[in-house]
Amino acid sequence: MSVDNISQLDELVPSRYAVEVGDIEVLVISDGVLPITSSTLATNVASAELGGWLDDMFLPRDVVDWPLNVVVVRTGGRTILVDAGLGVEFPDFPRAGQTVHRLEAAGIDPGSVTDVVLTHLHMDHIGGLLTDGLKARLRPDLRVHLATAEAEFWEKPDFSQTVMPGPIPDVLRRTATQFLDEYRGQLRPFESEYEVAPGVLISRTGGHTPGHSIVRLESRGDQLTFAGDAVFAVGFDNPEWQNGFEHDPAEATRVRVELLRELAATGGALVATHLPFPSVCHVATAGDVFRCVPATWDY
Ligand SMILES: [Zn+2]
């Protein structure tokens, strides 16, 4: 095949990956990658220490591409979208915001989505829902599941412990407010846990944001956890490193370590928003820290 022909293929880099968790169908979809300032990956260590880790990982020291994954869960007649990517409102990030058209490319019409689960209201997790014209294509009875604490937090958000580049806090405030305004009628808030469908449990962790939640899937002995922003790539080698986007970094660290320890003990699979696509891995312990062991692709 000539290079010309290759470039005419639908996609050179795959952006969706299907995995089964017992009887539950899971599709990991890449929203793309989002360049972020590397220093936000570790705000409580010397820059040389973070620089050494970035060198070890063959990542640049100034700006890194942050992968962005969303998940579609299908079971019992429900189609559940977990997070929605960055959206297309931010022209500076042309390589992210692909969720809506990649859903369609996967044969999933937005009108077939019965439930949306949001891990939290940062723009890289809700932006896709703010895409122009999308809301009119969604079911009028769409249920959007979100922790009560998350909706309350964004009425008066506290950024005092975050370390983010200049314009970002304002953008996060604006997009979360816009989302709550547009989707308030669809919201199905939950306090600490909610079972969206049999074997699909949303569980509030707090930490990253007060209402940050994870999604636990379990069917016929198989387990997979979508960890949202509880775990980042740096968090395996350095679980104590604080991320600049964490609104309560100490609590976020506690949540991360507890979740990684649990997954190392149970052997359940992990998918997280910002792990390299398709992100499906298992967690092993390595002394006091952890290893992300990628799962073999299942054809
Ligand atoms: Zn995020």
C-alpha cells in the first residue's frame, strides 16, 4: 500500500478500544491529547526531580501531551457515557475534543445515550457536552449522574490549593457554570454511591474535587474501574506527587494511594482519563510504589 493510500484510511491511529467486563460491554474512546505545562504534574517536588522523571519517561520537560479518555458502558439496555472530553470550544487544542465525532464513528448516535456519568466538572471532562447543537440531539429524558458535592462545589469553587497556569481557573469556572446552567434539568445527583445499572456503580472519592467520583464495573467475576482523575501516569512511580489541578491535594493523594492499593490487591483492571490510550492496565506493587502493567490487547 502506498503512503497516499494509507493516509486515506479512516484513522491511522486507533481511537477506540472495546473490552468486555463479564456481560458488560465497555468502549474506551480517545478524546485526543491535550498539551499541558509539565510542571503541573508535580507541584510539591523540586523541578529537577520532576525533570528526571520526565527524562526517564522520554517526555519533554516543558509541555507534555496529556491523553484524554472517555468510556462508553453498555449493559441491560442502557448506554452510559462516562465523561465527555474537552469539547471544541478551545481552538488552541485541536488534537483534543474528538469525543462526539468518535462516538458517531463507533456507531453510537448521541440520541442513543441513556445516561451520562461525570467524574467531575473540569472542562476536559464535560466540554463535549457543551458542543454546539449537541444537546438538541440528546434524549429529553437523558439522566446525568453527578455527585451532589460536585454541583455544590462549583457554585463557589475554591482554587486556593491548586497550581494552574493563568487563565485556567477562570475557564474552569466558566465551563462548569455553563454546564450546570444547561443541564440542571437532567441532573440526577447522588450523595456517595449510585448504581446506574446492574454492575455499574458510581462512587464518590473526593480529593481531586470534592465531588470527584469513580465508576466501578463488575460482572461475572470481572472488574474494571474507571478512575477519572484519581490516578495520573506519574502516580504509579510517585503516588505522593501532587497534581496542580487537585483542589485538595492531600486528600487526592490519600484517594490515589488507597485506590492503587485496592486494585493491586484485587487484580481488577484500571482505566483512567489521562493514562495513555487505551489505558487498560492492571496495578502491581513495587516496594512502596506501584507499576502500571498494560493489558494485552484483546482481539
Ligand atoms: Zn482531567
